[in-house]
Amino acid sequence: MKIFSGTSNKFLAEKVAKKLNVELSALEVFVFPDGEKRVRILDKVLDKDTIVIQSTSTPVDENYMQLFFTIDALKRNGAKSVTAVVPYFGYQRQDHVFREGEDVSVKVVAEILDKIGLDRLIVVDLHSIKIKEAFNTPVSHLSALPIFAEIIKSKGWDRDRTTLVSPDAGGMRRIKILSEMLNNMSFAVIEKNRDLATGSVTAEKIKGKIGRKAIIVDDMISSGGTIAAAAELLKKQGAEEIYVFATHAVFSEKAPQILQKAAVNKVYVTDTVFVSGEKRFPKLEILSVSELVAKNIKST
Ligand code: R5P
């Protein structure tokens, strides 16, 4: 097996390779003066099973093009199979037409990956499980929820005074699964509204009873608006301590500052997206999905 890493999350790729006892194979990404890129495989892949690890986080389009070119280069060099590990799958939120006249971005990306001959895709915590249906390529959908469950269990929090909270109706499935993992811990859901034109978020009301501790669970944090609004509402409703567990640290714009200021005690994310030094803040803790990904690769 040969493992290659794109440039978006080499940190995670190295961890995965180490867990599989494999060195990362060499890959050259050359950027021309006009910004176009060329990918070159610097290892022999003929008749080999190959893996490329690349998160399609910001800059999303650049990271996708690099992924497409790497898959093409591996195919052209005779790889027996190409598996793409895309821990954070960009464009997944645009999975249907929200307003008349819009595109379905994730479908376009799925069609490109199918077309260039990808054999298998491994992703972590998709925004909706229906996204898998956009692909003809087999998709392994992994989840960080067991990692979150272990951390929550290890805290020994009084479960009668702790509530899992989904910051919007879309997270209901996620919260129910986590609740089962935590011996049916109680949960509540926030009614959230997002202005589709400006992106601004308001948390309207909470359905369910809130304990002293609230654990907000989400698939991703982008602007931080959803978490800040949810935390404010939870505080108003009597939560004294608020913890956040979100898989993908997309962290656009001022998210780190917003989260540090928000009424939350701690923000747990995973390393599906690389968080650079300047985006780290005191309340942040990063958990790793490397074991999860390595186990899945090993098992197939
Ligand atoms: C929305 O449905 C998602 O699950 C997240 O809640 C959302 O994408 C977070 O975005 P932001 O941090 O910009 O509010």
C-alpha cells in the first residue's frame, strides 16, 4: 500500500501513515506563476493499492483541484486502486437547492470524482447521510461521535444534570446517536434560523429540558455564529457550564475570536481540518481521528 498526502492536512496524513507503519510516499505539487498546478507522483505505484489523504477545507477549490489531479496521476501511473481519504469534504452543505436558481455543489464534486475513476472514498461526519447517494463510488462514512463519547464519559459528569444539545434541527440524528452511546443521556434541540442571504444566525428557542451542564454537538464550526448564538440562549435558560464538540474546525473569518469570547467553557474539535497556530485559542482542544481512519483503511 502507498499513501500520499495533499498539502491541506499533512499533519493528519503523517499520523495516519504512522499508525499503519507506512512512510508517506513522495508527491510533488508544482504551482505555475499563473496559479495553475501540476501534480507528479514520485514513487512507483504500478499495481499498488494507493491512498491519497486530502481535506478539502479552505482554500476549498485549490484543495479539490489538487485532489483531482493526484487521483488522475495515480491512475495514469497504473495504480491498482485509488482510495481518497477526504476527512472534511468541502461543499457538503450545498447538498440540495435551498432557493430557486441555485446549484447543487456537492453533486458536481461527486460526479467529478466518479468520472476520474476514484475507487473508494473515506469521509468523516458528513453534514447529511444522504450525501453518500450522490456518489457511484463506494463511500465509507466514519464518525467522530465515539471519540466524543469517550471524552464525555471520562469527565464523569453527573448525567442527571447534563444535557446534549443540537444547535439546530439538522443535528437531531447526530445527537440521538451520541445519546445512545452515553446510555441514553437526555438531549434537547435548538430552533435555529439562518438568513440565507447574509448567513447570520439566531437561536430562537430550545425544545427539551436543560441541565446544569450543556454539551453542544455539531458537525462543523465555520463562522462560529451557530455556537455563539446557541451558547447565549443556553445561558439564558440556566445552563452554567457549556461544552462544545464539533468534528470539523472549518474556522472561517473571525471564528476563533468569536468562540473564545462565547459563553462556552471548552471547544473540542478534531483534526479533520488542520488548525494553524494563529487559529488556535485557549478554549480549544483538538482530538485526532487518525486512529479511526487508520483502522478503516486496515480493515478493507
Ligand atoms: C449547519 O447546519 C451545520 O451543522 C453547522 O451548524 C453550521 O455549518 C455552522 O456554521 P457557522 O459556524 O457558520 O454558524
